[in-house]
Amino acid sequence: MNPPPDKHTLEQAGASDESIRQVHTQLAHEKPEQAGGGYAAYPLVLLGLMCSSIFFGSIYLAHYSSHFDPLIYNENAKPVAGGPAVPVVTPAMLGKRVYTNICMTCHQQNGQGQAGVYPPLAGSEWAQGSEERIIRIVLHGLSGPITVEGKEFNNAMTPLGTVLKDEQIANVLSFVRQEWGNTAPEVKAETVARIRAETASRTQPWTAAELEKLGK
Ligand code: HEC
């Protein structure tokens, strides 16, 4: 029932096409400001910053982390005054861990041992004496009477040669010889290796009398 559009209506339609085009052009120009859900510059910059910090952070870690090696990340390491800012790890520092894990149960944290049961290492003439003797004690154990700092003990120390490697024995003895006011030179892993080889056939713990023959 719709009458065909007359000339007037067609002209009107042409006019409104023009106005629609105008509105579209306007909208197209306004687009950048209206694009709230699109790509705004600020979060993009943040994202870029995060990506680059992760990227350069990983490169830095790969170069300088040394795989977080416990030998390098040592809580006891103190920088030397005036020296390079590298952590300094001495054998005695490493030996402290072995001491804490193994020897401390008997010889105590303060190295004083336990009267009548476990002899002291602090101030001990044995601990600070010949490394020939103390390496043997740690390797194969010690039993029978022994006098330490003028006090008698007659007990037994467990052999630890199968538990501890040469380096660990050297480190723990270096610690014992330099802790609690003790002042004896470090023990080297090569010395432990040599004595381990020389005493390979030993199955029994040593006695103090036997070790005294090796000299102080
Ligand atoms: C199970 C207890 C026990 C443990 C663990 C132990 N010791 Fe001993 N240690 C003894 C006893 C007991 C003696 C004395 C043995 C005797 O009476 O003949 C001794 C003796 C010694 C001596 C010689 C005497 C002295 O006091 O100087 C040294 C050095 C020594 N131990 C070092 C160590 C070190 C280093 C460790 C750890 C690697 C260690 N001991 C672990 C019990 C222990």
C-alpha cells in the first residue's frame, strides 16, 4: 500500500546520504580519542618495560649467578676491606658446616666437649698438633685412654673416613685448628689423600699411644 516515493522524497534521501557521510567522517576523526578498549600508549609502555627488565634480568642472572653455587653464596663470607668485592671463602668457613653437621654432637658448639666423655677441641694440643695424628683420628676413629689438656678420657670416636671426603676432612680440621682461639695452620686435602692412601689397610680405630709415636 506504500505509495512510490515522489521526487521530493528522493531529493530528501539524497540530502540525508550526504549528512550520514558527514557524520561518518566526523566519527572517523574522533576514533582515536574514543578508543578506550583499544591500544592506549601507557599500558603498552609498561608492558615493554616489564618485558625488557625480565629479558635483561635473565641475561644478568645467566652471567653472574654462578648457578647459585653454595661455595660462592656463603653466609659467612665477609668482603675484605680495600680488597675486591668478591666473596672470600676460606677452607675453615666450609669446614664449619661439616663441624656443625657431624662433630658438634660430641665436641659441642663451643668446642669444649663434655667433661669426662668428649674431649675438648678448643685449646687442645691434639687438635693443634701434628696433622698426621688428627687426620688419622677422623679417618679411622680413636679409642682407649687419651689425655687432652691435662684431663683423662677413655671413650671411642666413630671413624668418619667413609662419610667424609678428603676435602671435607681438610676443611673441618682447618676450622677446628683456627676456631675458639686455636692457632694452627690449615690442613690440605692432598695431605688427607696421602694419609688415606698410606693407611688404606687400617680397619681398627687408633689408640692415643699409637698416634703419639708419630710425633707432636
Ligand atoms: C660420636 C662422638 C664424636 C664425634 C661425632 C666426633 N668425635 Fe672427635 N672424639 C670423640 C671422642 C670420644 C674422642 C676421644 C676418644 C678417646 O677417648 O679415645 C675424640 C677425640 C678427638 C680428637 C683428639 C682429642 C682432642 O680433643 O683434641 C680430635 C682432634 C677430634 N676428636 C676431632 C673430631 C672432629 C674434627 C670431628 C668431626 C669430623 C669429630 N671429632 C667427631 C667423639 C667424637
